[in-house]
Amino acid sequence: MGKTEILSWVKRAEEDADETLRESEEEAQTIRTKARTRASEIVSESRATGQEDARALVDEARAAAGKEAAMVSVQGDEQITAIRANSESQRDAAVAIVIASFMAD
């Protein structure tokens, strides 16, 4: 093997190495791009899931508050009815006391 052949072989080996390096860099860039894209997708999915979970919690709390408000309203209505019934039954006695008080003066 002569000098020319050796230099030619070395030059081809360097060119092959340069090509392999370029291909590796391109592949690394592609992998980084895919990784960034996937990471972005994961973040987006996590945000969406978090928002859905938060919305579900708010809806559950709203429903529970609505049920409790309805129960309190029913209890309040019952108390109002009881107060009215009690006041009506004692109205005659109250009127008699007021009239007796005016007549005593």
C-alpha cells in the first residue's frame, strides 16, 4: 500500500466519521425535539386533568351546598310555621292583656 492509498483511505475514513457525526447530531436533535414535544403534551394533559378534577370538586361542593341549603330552608319554613301557629293561639290572650292594661290606667 502506497502513501496515496493510505492518505485516500484516511480521507475516506474522516469523511465517513464526519458523516456519522452529522447523522448522530441530526438524530440527537430529533430525539430532543420529540422529547420536548412529549413533555409539552404531558404538561398540557396534566393541566387539563387538574382543571377537570378541580371542576369536579367545585361541582360536588356546589351540589352539597345546595342540598344543605334546601334542608336549612325546610327547617326554617317549619320554624316559621310553628311560630305563626303559636302566635295565633296566643293572640287573644295578648289582646286581652293589652286591653286590661289600658283599662287599669
